[in-house]
Amino acid sequence: MKWTPQDIETYLNAKEYVDTAVVPLLAVSVGGEMKQSATAAEFITLLTGHLERQFTGRLLLLPPYTYLKSKNGENIISDLKEWEASLQKGEFKHIFYITSEIDWRSREEELSGTIIWLPSIPLEHMNDSQKMAVVDSQVKQLLDLFTQKWHENE
């Protein structure tokens, strides 16, 4: 389910089945890294949208947590801990953060959710069917990871 009024209505009527929240993490850079930042954002946005379609009825795709790449990491962690507390209070048993920023791999232990890092794949020169083939391949790999995490906590 997506963060839309219709999907939230569905979620509210069936929230006992929706135990997973997905939060895309998008770093924004201006200047020299702007194109790389936009490439990563496009990839993560397409990937999480496709992931949501695969698991409709099991997960809620939240709006991306967007931050300046130059921002102090402690402030970002503090913000995400507030998100986690709110999501856990909302009865989400599983929280996944999906990002293309490698820096998150060293910060995972600071959060109770699972950080999934995927290197960004530039999609700008691909047609729509090529983009979807690449994204579909990535999502298939994530399916096993999600299933494994769900079974760990049963």
C-alpha cells in the first residue's frame, strides 16, 4: 500500500495484516553530486514502488525520508528513531529502510529497523521496459530478504 488516501483507507480496515513499513532514504546533493543524487533517487523510487506492488496487503510504503547529504548524520539518526517509535506504536513489526547511500551500512546498528543498501543503477538511458526489467531483477532479490526477516520474527 502507498501513502495515498485510498490505500490508507484500505490499510486502516485491514491493518492487522500489514506489519511492514518501508521508508526510502533519499540523499539530496547540490553542486557536483547533483546528478548522482537524482540518479539514486530515481532508482530507489522505482524500486520501492515495484516492491510495494509485489507486497500489496503486507506492507505500507511511506513517503521518502529526504535529507541533505551534507547534513549532520546524528540529526538524521535522531529523526529516524522518532519515525521508528511512531511506526512501532502504530503496530508495525518490521521496518525497512531502502537506500543507495553506502554510508548507511555503517549506521544500521543505531536503528532497530533493517537498512537495505543497493548500489544505484543509472536508468536515464534505458527505455521503460529496460528500466522495469532491471528493477524487477532487484526486487526479486529483495523478496528473499523480506521473507527471511519476516520468518526470523515470527
